[in-house]
Amino acid sequence: MNKTELVNAVAEKTGLTKVDSRKAVDATIAALTEDLRAGNNTTLVGFGTFSVIKREARTGINPRTKKAIKIPAKKVAKFKPSKGLL
């Protein structure tokens, strides 16, 4: 499902217009993004938990040249589904 399909599904299930549904979806994504950038976890009961983890620096291999490269440390978003989701 892409964003347009999500907006259409929200509009259909809530009876909102597609414009209002797009605003709701955009606001939800913006709130999740802000919370993750702040380093917080967001839990949606019955859906799952979004969190930020730190990946340590490591050595990888460039597949084209087969030479070792350094991959820097970085923060990445992680999603853990709730038990009842699937």
C-alpha cells in the first residue's frame, strides 16, 4: 500500500474527504517523524512500536571493487509489530 492508497482507505473508512484524510495521514507521519528525531519511542497499541536504534560503525565490502570500506555509525528507525498485528 502506498500513501495514496492509505489516504483513500482512511477516507473510505472514516467518511472524511480525501483532502481531510491526506491532512490526517500527513499529520500522523509528521508527528511520528518528530518523535523519532527526538529519540523517543512511539507505541501504537494493537499496531506496534517505532523506535530509534544506533548502529555502530563497522567494516563492509564494496561489492564492485571487493575492497573493505568503513561504514560510519548512524541512527536508524526500527519497527516492532505488536503480537496481535499479524
